[in-house]
Amino acid sequence: MAQSRSLAVPCRAPVLALSFLACVATGLELSVNNHAADFTLSTEPGPPISLSCLVHNSSQAEELLWYRGDGQVGLKEGNKVNISNICISPVNESDNGVTFTCRLARDKSVQVSVILDVQFPPQLSGEETLHVEEEKDVTLTCNSKSNPQAQSTWLKDNQSLTLQQSHHEIYQTSEIFRLSIKKVQKSDNGTYTCVVESPLGLGTRDFYLIVEEKKPVFPTEAVIAAAVVVSLTILFGIVARKDKLFKCFKKPSREIALN
Ligand SMILES: *[C@@H]1O[C@H](CO)[C@@H](O)[C@H](O)[C@H]1NC(C)=O
Ligand SMILES: *[C@@H]1O[C@H](CO)[C@@H](O)[C@H](O)[C@H]1NC(C)=O
Ligand SMILES: *[C@@H]1O[C@H](CO)[C@@H](O)[C@H](O)[C@H]1NC(C)=O
Ligand SMILES: *[C@@H]1O[C@H](CO)[C@@H](O)[C@H](O)[C@H]1NC(C)=O
Ligand SMILES: *[C@@H]1O[C@H](CO)[C@@H](O)[C@H](O)[C@H]1NC(C)=O
């Protein structure tokens, strides 16, 4: 702990010095939607967002640049000098956490960033039927994406699922919620519901897990024997038909001759 703190200090000092120099060099300030420092903008999917970047205290015309993450945004002529507006339309879930930055072209260290906080409820629904043979493994996966982060649980036949060690396994990220069942038993048959709940709402998805009788082990030798019989039968069939093919062929030619 003490070590990482002592490392952090010399690291931060040059950064401060640089931004101080940048301010002195240009004497300029930017603002985005009237914020002179970085800020977070909370919104929801759908309605467009407009971001307006302005140069303050400039003594000459200043060109502005916009970035989405690391990528530069193409701006039209007339939307670059002293003031520049961009519109995000429509805002969607994938814009969550994305940073938009306005920079001074002449001195890119002069910048203001906006982080989008796109809030949306869990986005899962529907149902799925899975047929699984006894003793096989099965995995049920649902989309648990939401912002703010949701609480996820599994139900079996409308009751909270009791996890059995080394039989059930749960895996969760901010994007997916997954239940694996190892060596499925008859007693695992039933309806599993993935429930994802956030302050903005609740999403569920049903999985009908149908456990089927274990199929008998495949009798390999019998199959090979059967395959040999079938191919011999086909072979003799073709040989037998060869004669007929010949006859058919000869007949029409004779007819032509007769005509
Ligand atoms: C920039 O202008 C604002 C008023 O718009 C003023 O308060 C501020 O001191 C000025 N900053 C610099 C560096 O000149
Ligand atoms: C930008 O601002 C500067 C300084 O205020 C001014 O001289 C220049 O005419 C402005 N340019 C445009 C296109 O607004
Ligand atoms: C969000 O919008 C972008 C571009 O407008 C699009 O490529 C992407 O597929 C959209 N994502 C969703 C989840 O709708
Ligand atoms: C679970 O509950 C819902 C409504 O409460 C009901 O419609 C459904 O039949 C129940 N499912 C099972 C498997 O019990
Ligand atoms: C197995 O589960 C499915 C899905 O919930 C259900 O429809 C079916 O009746 C169950 N079968 C048995 C034998 O319990």
C-alpha cells in the first residue's frame, strides 16, 4: 500500500505541470454544454443528445475537434470554428460509458470530456425449450445487461433454486448470467426462470428443461454389419438393373431404324 502511494506522487506531478503550461500557452478555456470540466451526462436510450462545445477567452479564430472515444468525429464546415455542436441520435445502450471529448485543434491538451451514462432496464424476455439427455451437461444463458447494475437470480418451477455443489454452477458478468447443470438428472426437469432486476425494472426468461431418457449405447458392430448388408444389396440391385438399362437403350434405336 505504502509503496503504491509513493509511486503515485511522482507520476502525477508532471501531468499537473503539463496542463498548467497548456493553460498558460493558450490562455483558453473550453466548455461543453456549459461545463468547463469533465462531466457525466445521464440519459436514456432513444432521445437524441446534443453536445455544444464553445471556446472562451479567445483572441483569434480557434478550430475545435470532437472525438468519440479515441476516434475523431467528422465535422462539417461551419461547425468547427469557436463553436461546434454534435448530435448523438438516437442514443442507444451501446453508448453507455462512451466518452465524447472536445479539443482545441491548436493545443489538444485543452479539452473537456463528457461520459455518457445511458440508463436502461434489463432487456431479457421470452422462453426457450431445451431437450437434454440424462447424464449430459446443459447451460442456460441469459442477457443480464442493464444500467444501473441488476440483481440476478434463478428460479426452478417458481421457487428459488437451491444450488447443489458440483451439480449447479453459476457464472455472471455485467452482460450475461448463466447456469450450468452437470450430469442432468430426472429431478432437474422443470421450468427455470432467469430473473434480472434493477431499480429501473425487471426482466425474466423461461427455460423449459426437458430431461430425456438416456439413449442406449450405440451398438457399433451391429451397425457395421447392417451397413455391409445394405451396401451389398444396393450393389446387386445396380448389377441386376444394368441389363434392363441396356434393353431400354437398344429399343429406341431400333424404333428409329424402323421409322
Ligand atoms: C475567461 O473568461 C471568463 C469570463 O468569460 C473569466 O472569468 C476568466 O477569468 C477568463 N479566463 C482567462 C484565462 O482569461
Ligand atoms: C472566433 O472568435 C474570434 C475571437 O473572438 C473572432 O475573432 C473570430 O471572428 C471568430 N470566428 C468565427 C467564425 O466566429
Ligand atoms: C446502437 O447504435 C449504433 C450506431 O448508431 C449501432 O451500430 C448499434 O448496432 C446500436 N446498438 C443497439 C444495441 O441497438
Ligand atoms: C409460476 O407462476 C406463474 C404465475 O404466478 C404461473 O402462471 C405458472 O404456471 C407457474 N409455473 C410453474 C412451473 O409452477
Ligand atoms: C419437465 O419439465 C417441463 C417444462 O417445465 C414440463 O412441461 C414437463 O411436464 C416436465 N416433465 C416431467 C416428467 O416432470
